[in-house]
Amino acid sequence: MAANNRRMSGKKGAQVGSGGQRRRGLEGKGPTPPAEARKGHKKNRVANAKAKQIVRRPAHPKGRGGKGTSEMVVGRNSVVEALREGVPAMTLYVQQFIDNDERVREALQLVAERGGIHLMEAPRPELDRMTNGLNHQGLVLQVPPYEYAHPEDLAAAAYDEGQDPLIVALDGVTDPRNLGAVVRSASAFGGHGVVVPERRAAGMTAGAWKTSAGAAARTPVARAANLTRALESYKKAGLVVVGLAADGEVEVGELEALGGPVVIVVGSEGKGLSRLVGETCDFRVRIPMPGGAESLNAGVAAGVVLYEAARRRA
């Protein structure tokens, strides 16, 4: 009984209170966010599910030429430029609640005008995940894998049209912009395609598409597992293999072989042709440069030789 009296005494101790919850409960919480942004809401789950529909395809051979990998173009300026240049695209991802500036409006307009491009809205964390944390600025464009031709198909297509094949092969060129420039020159001067090695070489990325200024849609690019063997196969098909080299034995303007079936091999600006590729060439030609420049980049060098080939064929 004494113990009970001690518990019921009037001595003050810790008191249980609201912890300020009642006061905070009276404060405003701001406007209710839209359903797509409320975690757990059905529309939020749908938006997140759609954003995760991106397909990351590994590079794998398909048919004779094979496909590359899908690519992400990130950032407002890059996305708008890619859409302006007609780079093939599968999906434009737009961040939820994005600040709608002039570039965002133009991107949306270009997608609407072109048609065939899916428009998806995604929360920022999902775009961060898709781009591995790059500064996407709320716009991400998914470019589909490029479908490469097979090197033999380029010569066969030219012969089928009753024409002498005019093909450019790149040896060790790693800058996609140079590849795009070569594709553009090949298209301008009647070339039948461009060949690139499967490894340690530039591929048909969004950057190459942009530099080609639309020519990549008309001029096929083939990929060779082994460039030397591809060149030997061309020789068996009747093509003359012409390699560009600063110390070439023949000047480009003196080579009559450019008027017939030919594959022009362009090396990298720094190392030039690799040893095995150089040994496979029937001719090694040089471009005279009276201005004293030591070398030209791959895009310019290919354009010079392609022009000479087109002049002889005319």
C-alpha cells in the first residue's frame, strides 16, 4: 500500500506531450503534387515503368553485317542538334517538371514533325540512372543500333548496278566525326560505301551521323572483322587496293587505276596505314601539298582522292 502511495504522489516527473505535432499539423503543406510525382500512386508507378523501357542492346553479329549498340545523346543542345540533322532516334526522354526553355520546345516540335519517335516522361532519378550520372539537363535521346552492311555487299551492289565499285576503307580512324566526313564525301562523289574495322575504330555513332549531314542514310557503312582479309577479298573480286601514304610512290593525280573498280584505304592522321594493311595495297599514293602541311585528316584526304576518282569516271 505504501508503494502505491509513492506512485500516486504529486511529485512531478517526465510528462508525455505532442512534441509539437499539433502545432505543425496546423501549418500548410503547400500544393498537392501531381499524381505522377506521388510515390505509391498508380500513375507514378506507370511513369516509372515506362521510363525503364529503354533497351540496352549489346553489340552482336546479326546476318552478314551485324548491329552496333544503342546510344544515348544527352543534354539539350546535343539532343536538338541530333534531331535537326536527322539522326535516327527511337525515344526522346523528357524529365518530369522540366524547365521549358527554347531548346526543350524545339526538341518537342522536331519530334512531332518527324514522327516515329516515342516521347516518354521520366523522373530525374531515372534519367540519372540511364545516363550514368551525366549532365542530361532533362533531355535524353535514344539512338537505335546502326545496322552495318557486310564488306562484300558494297562491291556486289555496285556490280549489280553495272558500275565499277568505289569504296573507302578506314584503317585506325577512331574519331566518329572523321568517319562521318568520309561518309559524306563518299556520297558526294558517287562512292558505294565505307568499310571500318570491327575493333579499335570509329563506329556509326550519333556524332558520325551528325557530321555526315544525312549522307549516312544514303551511303552504307560496312564493318569488317579483319580489314586485311576484307581487302584481300576485294582484290579477288577485281578491285584495286589504293592506300594513302605521305611517302607514297605515286601522286594521286597520276594513278589511272582510280578510274576503275577501286577501294581507297585511309589511315589515321598520326600513324597512317598499319603494316599489314600497307603491305596489302596494290599502290601507295600521296597527295601533293605545296603549302607544306605534313598531313591531312582522314575526312579531307578521302575527299581529295574521291574527287579525283569521280573526275576520271566522268
